[in-house]
Amino acid sequence: MSTDISFFNWTPSTPHAMAYVVIVTRHQGRWLLVRHHQRSSWELPGGKIEPGESPLEAAHRELREETGAQKYRLHAVEGYRVTQPGLSGEGLLCFAEVDTLEPLSPLSEIAEVAPMDTLPEDLTWAEIQPVLFRHVTGRLSLLSKLGGYQHVVWDWNGTLVNDAPLAVEIVNQLMTTQSLGSTDLASYRRDFCHPVIDYYRNLGFDFERLPFDQLCNEFGRHYSAARERLQLHPGSRFLLGGLAGQSTQSLLSASSQTVLEQCLNHHGIASLFDHIYGLPDNQARCKIDRGRELLAATGILAKNTILVGDTDHDLEVADALGIELLLIGDGHQCASKLAQMHHQVLSGWHALG
């Protein structure tokens, strides 16, 4: 019997019919596991969402009821979806850092709360909860790594927003107008390169028939029309929120400044960035000069700065600015291609689990 677990970006306004919450909980550097009085196996704190209750309200309630947590900080990480014969549903995956605990009520359904260094083998949901646990601890590990820098510079397209599939859709529309066939996501991630004009030239575009600036305008028109259906990569909000107030966060993008600001406002995350640096047009030109302007504006040394991106151009930018780089492989270029160029490559945000 196979179990499939996937993750999706979640906000309080996300229209998903969630049934469960699971809270990966840490107290004094150890993980809190609970045992139901009718079972001998262990579980991560959590349970069912009650009628009329929001997922976050359920998470707070379950955390208090099952662990005795009093003073704590709880954060939504992302949504998860379990598909298994006889067991399918969606839930909210959370992380809680607990400062103080109180004894459970004698009427509690929880018989025991135990701090552990890792998950035990005797778990109630042995095919599900280890995946959820690894997913959160992966996010926390990356958060810790990035939090070691005074300044975290994020790329936008493909790194935070999952827009590569839309790019493929638009490229195919443009190719159709020029009788050039089509591409797919895997091929796009393998072939995409900078400068972007070279990618289109390699696809067979004739810039005498369709000038490059006109092609960029057409791409931008299609992109703007579909922009509101784009989603952030799962975990992006959790990482951005976790770094807010801890490190200076900037956005350095080849998108136009106007479009970039519109996108951030649409996703409700503009306030999480201290600096937003886009380009003056929509032709995805080199962003090295803007990067230099950004570093000068922050006054933070290059050695204390890391760039998180998804393409060969982010490598060029990091090298030119003399800053560290982390590349993510489920954006506009595939992990195998990126790994040939740089040593710090995650196969994708999903790899953190």
C-alpha cells in the first residue's frame, strides 16, 4: 500500500478543505512527542480541525491540549496532502517553539508527553509523520543556515515564485506564432540560459521577423495576464517570515521594478523585504549593476551576504559581487545543470524534506 505525501503553499485565505493539523514541536532543544492513552505508540502533536475552527486556531488548541504548552511561538509551515488507500486528506503543517509547559489536565486524552532527540520507531502514523517531521526540520536547517548571514538576497522568478511552468506556457505560445514547435518543462529547465536572448535564439527565433524587444513585450503581456494565478514555492513564506527581523532581506530581480512591486503586494509579502531592486524594463537583462547598488545601499559587507537564486545568472551575480550563493533546482534551471556550475545546489525546495 503506497502513501503519497505532497506539500503546497498555504495562507489563512487558502481555500483548501483541511481536516488535520500537525505541529512539529521543540522545547529546550528537544522534540516533543505525545502518547494517546489508548495507544502505546508515539505521535507528533496534532489532531482534527473542529467545525467552525480555522487551521491555525486548531493548531494552537491542539498544541496546548496535547503538550501543556503555555508560552510558545507557533508558525504555519505549509499545507500537506496525503493520498493513500483508505486515508486521504489535507492538513496544515506547523512548527512550534515552546518556552514553558504546564501539567496536562487529568481529563486529557494524552497519557504522556516526552522530549526526544529524534523520532522513535514506534509511531502511530509511521508512513506519514516521519515525512512531515523531516520536511519541517529541513526548513529549519535552511533557516538556520541563512540566518547566519546579516544579509539574505533573494531572487524572485523561479526562486520564490513558482513561475517556470507559466514561462513554458508562454514560450510555447510565442513559438506557435513563429511555427517553431514547442517545448516542455524539463526541456526548458535544461536549455534555459542567460542572456535570455540566447535562449530564444537557440529555439530558432528570428529577430528580424520578431524583434527581441517585441518578443519581450509579448512575453510580459502574457505573464501579466496570468500573474495572479501564480503561487509561491511551498515553504517560501515560512522562510521569509523566519528571517524577518533577524537578517536584512532584499529582493534582487531581473523583473521590472513595477511588475516586481505589484507581485509582492499581490502575495502580501512586500513588508518582509528591507530592499526591493528590480530592473527598469522587462527584457531580463543583467542585474549585476543593481546588485552593486543594493550592497552599497545596505552598507553590509559582501562576506556577510548570501544570494539565493535558481539560474546561471545568479551565479554570475554572486561571483561579481563576491558573495555566497545557494541555488535551488526547481526554478528556471534544473539541479543537474546547476550542480555542474556550483557546489551549493538543492535539487528543489522539496529536497529540504
